Amino acid sequence: MRFLLIDRIIDFQPGAKITAVKSLTMAEEYLEDHFPNFPVMPGVLMLEAMTQAAAWLIRLSEDFAHSVIVLKQASNVKYGQFVEPGQLLTVTAEIISQTDTETKVKAQGTVDGRTTVSGRLLLERYNLADREPAEAGNDELILDEMRNLLTVLYQPGAPVVPTTV
């Protein structure tokens, strides 16, 4: 199962910042178990939403230069409020610094202006072909999939309508 924890990119400033949203609904399968009679978004998935937003910031800023962007380290992660079905999680990620292979970001998730999660993330970026030249074709497949997904996620000017339960 693959979790897409970003529903829409609502703002993007190349090389600097991204804002994205996740509308939490009862249709999320994991809510059945987390927790029965008190469904809330697991903290690790809030962290993953921040990671995914940061990865989109990198992809868009570098014009899809790397097929793989992964979380290498999370630090100073703090959780505040719960995210419940019917709420809209707004995630921001800002680039702090970059090297040839790593990007440091500060990220935050909020609901109605209240912080739900925040932290510093270190993401590593590379192409599969960098490690195994025969994988170049897979790099292109991944990048094509990401470009296609972007057409759904980023529609500048489109309204952001929170989904209700």
C-alpha cells in the first residue's frame, strides 16, 4: 500500500518554500485501527506528510533532477494537536540548506492555525542510475509517474475545499 499524504499543492516558491494540504477523511483505512472510537492521524503519517511536501519542493525546485528523494533524518520533531477526520492539515516546508545530495528543511503541519507537528528534516536525493547504471530506465519511469502526479496535485489558482466527514 502506498500512502499519498498530500492532496494538493497550494503554493510553491522555487528553491524556498512549499505549502500543501491533506484533507483527512474517514475513508483513510488506517483510521479504523488508529484508534477505535477515537480516529486520529498517526504521528508518523504527519511526519510523512511533511516529508512528501518537502520532496515536492525539491522536485519542483530542481525540475525533477532526481528520481529518488528519501527521508534520511528527522530531528526536533514535536507534536501538538491531533488531526481528526474532517480537518484540513496544512503542511509547509522551507529549504534551510542544500548540498549536491542532501537538502535540509524545516517543516510544519497546522490545522486551523494550530501546530500539529513540526521538525527539521534531512532528505537525500539521487538517481538509481548513479548507483547502478542499468537502472536508468527505472529513473525515467519514476520521473514520468511523478510528473503525472504533479498534474493532479498542483493546479495553480484552483480553490482548496476541505472535505468533510
